[in-house]
Amino acid sequence: MIARVWRGWVRTERLAEYVAIVDRTGLAGYRRTPGNAGAQLLTRDLGEGRTELITISWWTDLQHIKSFAGEDIELAIYYPEDDEYLLERESTVAHFEVTPPREVPDGVQPDAGTPAFTLTRVYPAAPPVVFAHFTEPAPFCRWFVVDGHTTPPDRVTLDARPGGRISGTMVAQQDGQEIPFSATYGRVEPPWTVQFGFSGPPEVVTMTLTDLGAAGTQLTYRNEGCPPEDRAEALVGVGRMLDALEASLTGAAR
């Protein structure tokens, strides 16, 4: 897994305009390129009317980066609109190897002694492809759904960062009745670990991915906080969601 990082600087008063431009040019270009596992834009107010921007995109390998950036992947890619907004820019980008953390940082933590259950699956896809199903609306909606319902992508919002919100609506296929849902991201560590925190009752779901090479990716799904009396039903429901995840990854119809 490779992280590609770029930096630039804009006037703070024009930040919102430029963020929209970056989203529809650079970030969109990343995301539609095969081998891309996601992208984010970070901003930092430096004071005195200047804001720093950093884009981070994740890629399965250098060859796929070349399909986006060309043979010299160290050169930054710019668009015509950039000249109007950027005060300064880096002419090159940096690439970093992404490795699983040796020490796992704290995310959403359940209380000690909380009941838990764990499920594991192996999927025929690389970790970044599986991980995108937890952070991007279109693939998320193909597995995060209950029987007899759909989860329309245009009814889902995913703010995939620690503390970010997950919200959406499932719609019954028979009568159109709606089931709203919401959660909060805990740890978000592409492409290895993601956490969802639910309330009422409080539950924490941690999904950890392990790269099995040619065999694909192992998903370890751990739920902490599910009441014992609800566990049997939860195991069935989660199992069906993980089946839907497999169907999405293999391209099969659910």
C-alpha cells in the first residue's frame, strides 16, 4: 500500500471555493483511477490569511499511480483552476509505504467486561478494495443493508475520519418504509482497521483486515456491547451483511 501526499497553500478567504475544485478535479481523478483505495483533503489555518492544504491518496501499488500521474510519479498534477487559487505549491509529491501500526492507537473503547462476539471471513480482494466498503458511500450501501431493504447511496453520508459521522436511511422494497441509522467512526486506519460506534445500546464494531496475498483479505469483525439477549439475532444479521460484502467484492448479485 502506497500513500501519495501533496501540499499547497491558498488564501483562507478562498478556501471553500478551492476545496470544491480539488474535490471535483484531483480527488475525483484519484478515486476513478483503478488501484486507488481512497483520498482525503486536509486543511490547516496558518493565520495571516493563509491556509495549508494536504491531499493524501492511497494506492495498491506504484504501477497504478503511474496510470494516474504518468511515468514520473514524483511530479505533481495540476489543473487549470489551480493557478487562480494557489499562493504556493509543491512541484513534486511524496510517496510513503503504508504498514499496519505496531501499536494500535486508542479509538472508541467499550467498557471493561462488555460482552463481545467475533466473526472472520476471507474475501477475494486486496485490503484497499475491502476497506473502501467501509468509507465510500457506493460500496458501503451494497453491504450495509438488512433483508428486504435497500440503502440508497444518495441517502448516506460518511465522514471517514476519527469522530466523523455515519448516517443514512434503509428503504423497504415492499412499501417504502424507512429505517434511519447513524454511528460514529472511531479508528480509521486505511487500509487495515476501521471502527463504528453505535448508541442505544452502546456497541463498538471493529473491523480489521489482514493481507493474505494471493488468497485475498481476511476480515475480522468484532462486536463489543451487543446485549446477550440480542446476540443470536445479531449474528444472523451481521452474517448476512458479510455475505452481501462478499457478493459486492465478487461482483455477484445479492
